[in-house]
Amino acid sequence: MVETLRFDSDDLAATEAFMSRAYTPMRIEGSPHDTRARVVRSAARGLSVDELSLGYTMAYDAGVLNKVTLLTIHSGSLVDTTNGRNEVYGPGETFLITQPDEPYTGEVRAARYTVAMFDPALLTQVAELGAGAQGPVRLTGNRTISAEANRRLGAGLAYVRDHVLSAAEDNDLVVATAARHLAAVTLASLPNTATEEAPQRLDSRDAHSETLRRAMVFIDENAHRDIGLAEIAAASFVTPRAAQYAFSRHAGTTPLGYLRRVRLAGAHDALRAGGPGLVSVTSVAAEWGFPHPGRFAALYRSVYGVPPSTTLYGEDAQPAAAG
């Protein structure tokens, strides 16, 4: 269930109290001319996205958040002064504000920005660790590794904000899948310990046909649940990398590619069984873990040769020939 919280006030004392309650102790400096503050928070299943707009400088001396906290600056700026730093972030930048287990300090200067927060354990769950990996995955830098990575991370955050937590028909599977996606994009965009892990020969040894069979059975029986690469590998008694090797070697796909195929088949069956007036294309797509209706429709057409609405309204569809 997506929960929404809204705050809109030009009372500085009320804003300072709200921000300190919602995030961490903060103080507003000076006597700003524009005293309006607007905050909208959407949250579900440990994933939250906040949209904030402040017309003045607000300093913060923050405690531990225990969350991966990403920010995108749309206008204005933010200055990170943690441990004597003086890092300035401006419009268009998406970055990690702090390590989940570390306090931080700085200033938000007349900024409009978006904040996304999720459980740091997701980083470890989505990482493709080798058999010799030690401990949880940690992010090791605040800025993205390249301009393209900055664009990618900003787009991932915006997608969760605009197409998942703002959706009228929220769905636990969609939210959980989106959280994993954001964690994966974070690992692909920010420096982290997982990129230092080297493939292990044990992974290749475990990538046999029995691994594939166990993984496929698990996916077939659990595609309707919140599962990802970590759960598939655990059910197959191998590492995530070995599961990927097995699918690549024996099935010509990936574990998540096969999961997507099974979910698409489940959506196809649900459309045929539901009928117009009983279900909608959007609700069926969300039920089977496809949060974006347009992308679902394109994928559906590529496999079944017709749009999902055709199946819903009673015209049978057959899978398109593999190309």
C-alpha cells in the first residue's frame, strides 16, 4: 500500500519541526524572503521518494539514516560539509548523500530536489557476487562513475517517483521489483565493493543442467511472488553468478529473462481468463510485475503478435515465432 504524506507551509518554525521529524534534526538559517516549503512523500514496502521545494537555505546536522539515500537536484544547490568536505551539487546531479550508517552535515540552498531511500540490504541481494565474496555490499563513493551513470541513476530515481509510487493502482510486487531495479541501477552507477569481486571457477563448475532445472522449477512456481536473482540462486543451491552461467550456457537467456517470460505467460493467461469489465490490462500487468503499461504492451506484442487489449477482448493470440 502506497502511503502519501504532504506538507506545505510558509511558517519557518513549523517547517523546521516537520523536517526534523520526517528526516533528522535540521535548522533554518537567516530570515528568508520566500518562506514557503513543500514536501510530498510517497512510500511503500521500505521504498520512499520525497519531492521537496525550499525557498531558502536550510542547514542540517543529521544522524544515521540506515537507508541508501539518493538525491537529484533540480534547481538550487546542496553543499555537503561532512567531515570537513565542501562538495557542491547542482542541477542535474544525482548522488549518494551519505553512507547508510554514517551521520552527515551540510546545507540545502534554495533548492528543489528529489530524495529516494531504500534498505541497503537490497544492494547485496541484487549484486552478482562470486562464491568467495565476503560480507555485505557497500557503496564506496558519493558521486556517479561517469556522466552517463549520472543520467542513468537520475532516470531510475525519476521512474520510481513518476511510474511506481505515484501509480493509482499500487501493487506490492511492482514496488518490490522497482526497489530491486533502483538498487541495481545504483550499483551500476556508483562505486561499490561488488565491482571488486572477481568471478570464481566454482561458479562455472556449478553452472550445469541440474542447476538450470532447479532454478526453472522455482521460477515457474514462484513467479507471482517478489523474487529476484538472489532467491533464484538460493533455491538452486548456487551463487547468483553460477545461476546466470547456467541459464546462459543451457538456455540462452538469463534467470531474470526467464522470470520475465514466465510472468508474461501468467499475464497472458490472466487476460484470457479475466475478460473485459473484470480486469484491465494495467491491473494484470501490475499483478505480474510489469509496472509500466507501455513497456508491457510492447513486450506482449513482441511475443504474442497482438496488443494485450486484443487478448482481453476475446481475440486469441499465439506466441510469435522466435527470431
